[in-house]
Amino acid sequence: MKTYQIDSNGYYGEFGGAYIPEILYKTVETLKENYLPIIESEEFKKEYHALLRDYVGRPSPLYYASRMSAKYGCKLYLKREDLNHTGAHKINNSIGQILLAKRMGKTRIIAETGAGQHGVATATVCALMNMPCRVYMGALDVERQAVNVERMRMLGAEVMPVYSGNKTLKDATNEAIRDWCCNPSDTFYIIGSTVGPHPYPDMVARLQSVISAEIKEQLQEKEGRDYPDYLMACVGGGSNAAGTIYHYIDDERVKIVLGEAGGMGIETPQTAASMEIGTPGILHGSRIMVMQTPDGQIIEPYSISAGLDYPGTGPIHCNLYKTGRAQVMAVNDNEALQAAFELTRLEGIIPALESSHALAMLPKMKFKKDDVVVLTVSGRGDKDLTTYLKHKDEIDYEAI
């Protein structure tokens, strides 16, 4: 049977693999040998699921959005990852990886972050597990996500602003990898998305797959069937999307629709729509669709959303895009802002800017009245209030 899951060599179709410096070879090989036996063990699963239930607050609700459903002519359910402890889906992965790190005898944690949600989630689990934590964050993101920076510091993490490149997520990842190269024996790098060398994309997708496992159960209860007609999510690196689709990836009855950051438009240099305008290349340890010049220099991405401001997308999604299994839309800044205010006014939910890129695809879709649509609200909008307030006069309130 055709599968869109990872193969035995760490590839999704032509994307993935582990392209790493020699100094990290042993570290990554050891992780590759250990991650599945550990996360599939009964002892790990017991501790992981207890923390998801009692600490994170799972299962997250699957909420029927009645006013949005009426507007878009479908049955729209929102998977409420914004209601998790720390305010996003990121905590599902951070808890799993720190349990793995402890079992592998690592004593120090590093992470990268864009919007700050993964940084906060990692700082949170490090406080919980009494482990030192260093988070690398682009200097521009440190400015635009000041509240999350203070949360990380309050939790005891050391936040390292990065001033190279365009001072965003790509540059933070570069610095985290440099740190990892210098400290491979005691340091565990908790990568926040389905990017990086194998086994990270698969490991993060598995830890986030709690999302689609819950969707199956919740739809069975609400609709009398365990699958939707459409799954919708935003993609930057792609972890919330990977979690949303994990148990449905080979079920062709389910259409997958992913929203990436169009920025000011894919026809401009100010974009982060790497699947639409990128070409295959190597970035941060794997072969993915990358925004790059013909001679392989990275083109700096741009998005109003710090969490989607990355010049590539995880190999899972690149393969889905290339094979046509997923429909991918570039969502511009102004469309995401409009969608954020729409959800806020119609359903009383303030979404993160990242999630707003998924919501902004709804007006571009043509649904049938009985279509069951599940859209993942990956995070809450507290961290983006400054941006929302700055742009509130640009919103077309009459269209809501």
C-alpha cells in the first residue's frame, strides 16, 4: 500500500534524511537507535500520557463553531490546541522530548524558537524536570514576542538573542545547531517542529500525533464517524499540521489543506511561502523545499507571524505538496489579520497569528453543506495582541 509516512531510511519520498556535520554523527545515530524503543515503551507512554492529561490538560476540545459554520456553509470544528498549558500545541512535543532526553542520560537542554511558544514550552518542561535550559531566539523575534521572552526567563531559561541574518527563526536554529556541535555529549536539542535531521521530523510528528488520535475519537462521538472530509492547519516547520494529519495521512477520503505564510505576496520578495516558491535543497539537516538563490544561498523569508517566518518546510509536508496529497495555499499577512478578527468576533476566540493563516483559507474554499471540516487552532493570540492592535484599523469589519 502507498504510504506518505517516513521510510526506513528517514525519507518522505525525496525529502528528509540526515545531512549533519561529522561531530554530530554519533549523537544523531544514538538518537535514531533509541527514540522508537523509548517512546513505544509502556513506561514512557504511561508517564507521557499522564503528563498530557494532568499537566497539559488534554484532551483539547473539538469545538463546533456554529457561526463560522453558517458563514462558510459546512460543519466546522476547531481543534483547540490554544487551550493547552502554555497556550499552544508545542508542549505536546516538549514533554515527550524531555522525557526522552532524561532516559538517554542528557543533562542540558537547548532549543530554538520563533514566536516563542516552543521556547516557553521547553522552558516550562525544563522547570518541571529541573534541567538547565538555553533558548536561541532571533533578535527581531525577541522584540516582537517580548511577553514570551519574559515568560521563558521567569521559568528559569537563558534566552540568547541572535543578531545574524534577518534575526529570526532560521538564524536562531543556526545558533542552536552550533551549540549542539560544541556540546554533543551532555546536551539534548529539543527541536520544536518537524524539521532537522532524521529522526526529528518523525519523532516530533509522533509526539504531536496525540492531536489526530483525539480528533478520531471526538469525531466518532460528535458525528458518528471517525474521519473528517477536510483537515486544515497552518505550516511553518509544520508540527501542528503533522499532528493534525498523522492518523489520516494515508486515508484518501480526507482532504488535507495547509496554509503557509505568503507575507506581502508570493510575487514579492517579502514572503515565506517556501513550498510554493522554493526548490529542493538542504537546510538544517534535511532535504526540503527551500527559499534559495540558484547557487544555493538562502533567501531571507518574511511573515508577520514569527512562527511561520522560516525559509523551508518540514519534509513530511514537502512530500505531501509534491505528490499532490495536500493542497497548499499561501496566505498573506492582511488575510491572516482579517481571519484573526473574524474568529474573535464570531466565536469569541483570539487565535495566534500562526493559526490565523489556517483560518484565512476558509474564504478560499468551496464546501458542501454536510462537509465535516476540522481546523486546528494551534495557539492562542495573547502573544500577538500588540500586532493585532497595531493593525486593527486595517480590518474590514463589515465583511465579518
